[in-house]
Amino acid sequence: MRIDLFITENLKKELQKLGYAQDVAQMAAEYGLKHYYRTSETTRKGKIFDDCLAEAKKNAKHLSRIN
């Protein structure tokens, strides 16, 4: 599986587990993937997915207020 598909699908699953709607989870997962492409270093070694998830959660919270 390609890394971009892996990150997007797993972010979407995690966000849906947290109760976000499918459309919000999809958009937020795309923000998390953009974070992956922009980031050259993680906050903790080997934790890039956690950093992407934190970014996706932040955006999901914002997006759920808009919708």
C-alpha cells in the first residue's frame, strides 16, 4: 500500500472512531496527509502518524463546527 493511501485511510478510520462524520473525517484526513508532505521532522522519533493525526483532529474540530 502506498504511504499516502495508508495515512489517509487510517486517519479517516481514527477520526470516525472519535465520532466525526464521514465527510468531515475525509476532509480532515486530507489535511493530515498535507501535514505529512509539509513535515521534514516529527515531534518524536517514529511518530509521524501521530503528528498527522493531531493535525487531522484539529482540522476535524474546526470542520465540524462549519458543517
